[in-house]
Amino acid sequence: MINEPFGTLPGLRDRIDGTRRRFRIWRGGRPFWAGLFMLLAGAPIIYFPYVHITLKGVAVALATTAGAASLIIGILLMTLGVTLWFHQQVRVFAGVAGLLLSLVSFPLANFGGLFFGLFFGLVGGSLACAWDPSPPEAEVQHTAVTTSVAVPGIEGHMTVDSQTGRAGGAPGAGSHGDANTADARGAL
């Protein structure tokens, strides 16, 4: 019983594995880490101007005029983080906006949330701009299927390979060596 913590409830392990698998698929189709870093960037930028920290009996208060700017910048960074998760089409805009907001937070929001928000915002914005939704090149080559497309020509129809763009569908085949071209000439 101790070695098998999920053994008491039937099907719990399958449900947990299924949930993890669905989350992994969801996470893989979007700039997840960029959005997470953007969310993490907004938290310290909002937090530090409104809290009083005590270090060994010394009160450290960062409550300055940066309160309103910190709130606005922090909320915008968090909104951009959620936007990256659910609207991947605006990833470049959200990345550039996150980079700019993080840089603006340095002078306006207590050194960008004591450098934590600044760092997380720069990393999140950079990841958002760099994220590419297309699958890696190796996956594209394995999943590609060669199909032939009929193209009307002067002498009838000729097939063209949609992958290579060559006539006849085979490497090195010309338009005169194609069987469809010969059939079209014979029908005329």
C-alpha cells in the first residue's frame, strides 16, 4: 500500500496520466513558457510598491509615486501572459509589448520590481518573439506525402509532383516522358 499510492482508487492513475498528456499537448501548441514568464514578471512589479518589508527590524518601504505605474505595468504584463496562452497569433506583438513594458518598468516601477519583474519580462518577451508555431523540419519531412497534380498543358494533361515540382512525378522525368502526355498525343 505504501509503495503504490494510487492503488487505492481504481482508475486514478489513468485519469492523472490522461490529464498530464492533455496538458502537455495543450502546452506544446502555444508559447507556454513565454506566457508564464510574463505572468511572473507582473507579480513583483505590482507587489513591491504596495508592501512594507522588514529586514532585521528595519522597515523597507518602496511606496513611492510608482504605485500607479507599477499597477498598470504589472496588470498589462499579466494580461499579455494570458494572451500568449490563448491567442498565439499575436505572439510577436505581445512579445514586443512585454519587452517594452519591462524596460519601462525599470525607471517607473522601483527598478522593475527589484529587477525580478524586469528579468522575467525580458525573458518572456524574448521567448514570445522567438516562438515558432511550425513543427520542426524533421517532422515535416516524415509526414509529407507525395501527391501528383494534373496540370493542363498544351498537348493535353501532364502530372506534376507537388513536392518536387517536376513533371511526371519522378525525379528526372520530363514532360515528354510522361505517360499522360503520350496518351494525350495519341488521342489527338
